Amino acid sequence: MHTAALARSIPFFPYPQVFLSEEDDLVSIFRDVGRRGAFILQRDVAHFEENLARFLDVRHAIGVANATDGLLIALRAAWTESGRCDPGSVEPGSEVIFSSHTMVATAAAIHFAGATPVPVECGADHLIDPAAVEAAITPRTRAILPTQLNGRTADMDALEGICARHGLLLIEDAAQALGARFRGRCAGTFGAAAAISFFPAKLLGCLGDGGAVITGDSEIAARAAALHDHGRGADGEIRGWGLNSRLDNLQAAILDYRLQKYGAAIERRRALAQAYRDALADVDEIVLPPGPGGDPDHFDVYQNYEIEALGRDELREFLAARGIGTLLPWGGKAVHQWEALGLRTARLPRTDDLFERVLLLPMHVWLAEEEIADIAGAIKDFYRGRVFGGRNRKER
Ligand SMILES: *Cc1c(COP(=O)(O)O)cnc(C)c1O
């Protein structure tokens, strides 16, 4: 067995590359924006919003400060569409169902919108389980907020069906899914509104925080636009209470530049996912995400490469000793497992079980095929000669 560290370590995510890989072009953008003094709500934001909406084939995109604010704004702006509440206000006790396998931000947005977050189980592909959603519906349920996790879209046929049958609002957390498609439609365009994140390590990253709200509905778009800029309408009139949650013009200029090359980034991620599959398909102790081909309903963009691994913690240490960085999703806990949030009463045994095994391997556009070969080699070295009881390989 080889125990030597790799000649070059493989970080989980190489943050400096977000700048270094395009340093000269980015400095030109800083200079241009700076010389124009164009910092807040200038033409770069408008251009990016237009190009983003075109990319997603949706009517409206509104740049916001981050996707967490974006989800809150989407919920508040769309809530009236459920037809049960006063404009913008959420009846106390209203419940919103979400998958516990998501960032705490999803639940925080529900909380700050004034509703009660109701966590449910995920399915074999780690995305929200429509059967669990249906089982969690009560007379107080008002909305479903699926997370389009790891660059994959949930079963939107099933979720749209549930929403139609029960008269529920659908809002998508598409923070991790820019360009992911289900039956040809982009994640974020199924519900009344959605939010996307431009955090540096996200699929389309800027050099700080950033996000967008997207919607096909002009009234929701107008309310979201007011909510993100002090309640102001396009004419400057205050329409109601608002936040300051604008996307910086400089970040918008960077994102607009990066969006032009984003198609190539998606193709790169899909090729890397296939390389992982080719290298790891015969390892019985791990379960891989769905591959990039094969399923005509899903076009996945691989924000993350999330595996299930027997002996996960030991594997993680072994890889770290070899200089290979990995990450536990959300710091190792599903949302309902964080004591301080008071959602512990939820019984989600499948998610609890999954969180014993789940692990993120490196996945970003600067990763090389040779590095995937090194990672796969190390994983095989780890399992060689080790015997794990319990679950063996299952497809997902
Ligand atoms: C990153 C992320 C968010 C939050 O995005 P920010 O832009 O950092 O606020 C919300 N939900 C999911 C699933 C995420 O991955």
C-alpha cells in the first residue's frame, strides 16, 4: 500500500484560482468600473440581469446581495400568489416544507419570512423526496421549497403535481443549480420564484457574495425589485418596507463576463463527473452520484460531487494524509440535526443515516483528470484489505 502524500496536494476548492485564473481580465474590469464610479445599481447590473434571464429562458432576473436574501425576497414577493394571505405578509404558523439536506440558509429564509420551516427526508439521489413532502402536508402548509442540490434538479413533475393538488406555492432554492435542467427546463424556472447564489465556490462565482432572484411573473418581479432596494419602485416611490440587498455593480460586471464562458464550465464539470465514474465505478464501498449521461430527464451541472462512503470518517482522514481535501456537507449535519434551531423534533432516520456516509470530493473547473486518477487511486488504496459490514453498493 502506498502511504506517501501526493507530490502536489489537491485542495477541496482552490479559492485563489477564482481570481488568479482570470487576473488580467478581472483587473481590467475593476479599472473600468472604478473609473466610471459605477458602484451601485449601474448598467453592469442591468446587463447581467438581462443576460442571466436569457440564459435561463425566464422573464426576470434581479441581482441581490446573496442567495439567502434572495430566498427570503422570493418568498415574500411570491407569498401573495398563494392567494391565502395579505400581500407580503405571512400568517403566523404557516408551514413551508423543505429537504433537511440543504444549507441552513434555506430554512433561515423560511424563518425570517415569518413561516415555520418543516424539514423532510431526501431520496436516493439526495434531493427532496416527493413522497415525504406529501406526507408532511398539514392544513397549515402554504409552500414547498425544494433545494436543487449539487447541480441537479428535483423531480419537478411530482412536486408541481403536489403543489397543484394542494394549492401550494412552489419556490426553488436553485443556489447550486445554475443551468441544471429537468426535462429541458432550467432549475429555478418551475416555481413562482427562485434564488441562485454567486458565492465564490458556487458554479458561477464572483469575488465575494452575490445572488439573484428569478421569476417568470412580472408582479413578483416588481415586488422583489422593490424589496431588494428599500421598497422603492422603478419611479423611486416607496411601495412598502424593503431591505438593502443589492448585487454590487462590480460583482455584476465580473459575473456578466463569466456568464459568457459558463457553458464551457458546465461541460468541464460534466466531463469530470464522468471521469470520477470511470475511475470509481468498481469500488463497492462507495455510491456515486448519477452520471452525466443515461437519464434523459436530468441534465446535471455538478456543483458538488457527493458520494456515500462506508467508513467515511476514516476515509476522509486517509485522503487528508495523502493531501486530498474533502468536505462534509453543511459541516456534517442536516438542518434538523442542529440543536439550536429547534427542529430536532423532526424524525428523519433516512437523512440521519445518510449523514453518516456522505462526503464531498473535489469538483471544480480547475481540477485535472490526473488529479481524479490520484483521488480514485487513494480511495482504492484505502478500501484494499479493509472490510466494512453493513450496506454495500446500491445505484442511485
Ligand atoms: C450556497 C447556498 C445557499 C446560500 O447562498 P448565499 O449566496 O451564500 O447566501 C442557499 N442554499 C443552498 C443550497 C446553497 O448551497
